[in-house]
Amino acid sequence: MAKSGGKGVNLKDKLEGNELDLSLCDLNEVPVKELAGLPKATVLDLSCNNLTSLPSDFCSLTHLVKLDLSKNQLQQLPLDFGRLVNLQHLDLLNNRLSILPVSFAQLKNLKWLDLKDNPLDPTLAKVAGDCLDEKQCKQAAIRVLQYMKSIQSELDREKQRRLQAERELEKKREAEQRAREAQERELRKREKAEEKERRRREYDALKAAKQETDKHKKKENGENPKLSVSRSSKQHQHKRSWSKILLKILLFLLLSALSTLVICKVTDLQHKSVCISVNMLYEDALTVLQRHRIVQNVLHPNSQQ
């Protein structure tokens, strides 16, 4: 049951065969649910009402073959109007339509179309032409379908171009992302290498400092091998020099003593007090040596045998 101006409308009372006449019913909206319950009503007349729009579920009435919406106040058709694929006859006379939905191109069975007395877009109005007789209305249906198909094709191409541009943009973003990731990996790799090099230099510096410290300590403690060898060599040379000097002094003293002894024994000076002392020392020394030899013979008799 549909309501119009406070009055109830019984759809079954309006149904004659496959034709349902709801014209002049003062309708403000289309009773879609009730119409869906009458699938055999393939011819629907909604002319001369107060319709300003069609609900989106109106396009579910795919059983419609002939539709009259003339003399209403429709400003636009639903976007999915093209779902009415069985529609062959469409009357949109005297409404407020300026454009048609792109899906209109899907009405492949449309054979008759009237768009007169609508504020149509100039291009669409020129394509539609007049619908003053059967032939003109049929030609209008053909031309408008072709025009809407061309618009749909252009929109499809535009959509494909947009999708292609979006895919290319996405690829570009992915490539940039990969490039950024590769750059970040390279940066991290370089930072690790620099950190490793810094640590190596610190290690070398610490090692060199330690070696320098050890070397300094060795110098302070006199543990430098080269310095020790040099010092030892100098000390040995110094000792050798002193030994030579002492040896020369001893030889000199020995020669002096022998010379004095010879002089005191042979020359006329043997009666001098000095020579007397020297000769006495010589005699005492001989006595000591003889005694020493006798003691050795007593202590070591076997060595003589």
C-alpha cells in the first residue's frame, strides 16, 4: 500500500495485465517495495505525479520493460539506473533533468526515448534531438546510447590512466622507499666502519702510549738493554784501563827495586845507609822465601817424590 496526499493506493486495483498505471496519483515517492512484489507488471506508468527523485532501490525493478516518468519534477536519475537492462521504452518528457548517469549506457535494449522539455546540457540536447514521432524517438534512443557509451569509454580510459598513474606513483614510492632503505643500510654500514676505525685508532693509540710508558719506565729503572750493554762495555773498558795502569806501575816499581838492589850490591854505594837497608831487606826476603820453601816441603813431601 502506497500513500499519496493522505490517500491510500491499492496497486492491485491499478494493475491490468502487465500494465500498472500509477499516473495522476499525486505521488511524492515511488512505492518500490510494493512494486517489487508485482514482477509481472513490466509496464509502469508514473507520469503526472510530484516525484523529485527516484530511490536507489528503484533500480532493483529489473523486470520493467516500459517506464513512463513524464511530467514529474525529477532533477536526476539514480547513478545505477543502468541496472534496468530490460528497459526498452523510457519517457522522461517534461522533467528537470540536465544530465544522465553514465550507467545509462548499459541500457542496451533501449529502443525508444523521449527527453523533450528538460533543461538538458546543450551537447546532450543536440544528441537527443526531437521526439515528435516514433522514428525520432527511436533515433534519440540510439544516439543517446552511443553518446553515453562514448562518455563511459572516455571515463573508463580516464580511470585506467588514473589507475596506471597511481600504479606508477606507487612503484615510484616503492622505488624511493627501497632507495631510502638502501641508503640507510649504506649509512649504517659506513657508520659501523667509521666506529670500527675509530676504535682501532684508539686501540693503537693506547698501545703506543703503553709502549712509551714502559720504555720510559725502563729508562728510569736502568733496564734499557742497549744502555746496559753500553754501560757494561764502558765499565769493562775502564777496568782494563786501570789494570794496564796498575800493571805498568807494578812493573815500574819492580824494575826500580831490581835496579836499586843491583846498584846496592855491585857499586860502591853498598856501604851507604840506604843500600845497607836495601840489602838487609833483600836478605830478609830471601830468608822468608827459603823458610817458606822448607815449610812447603814438610807439608807436601809426596809432591817432591
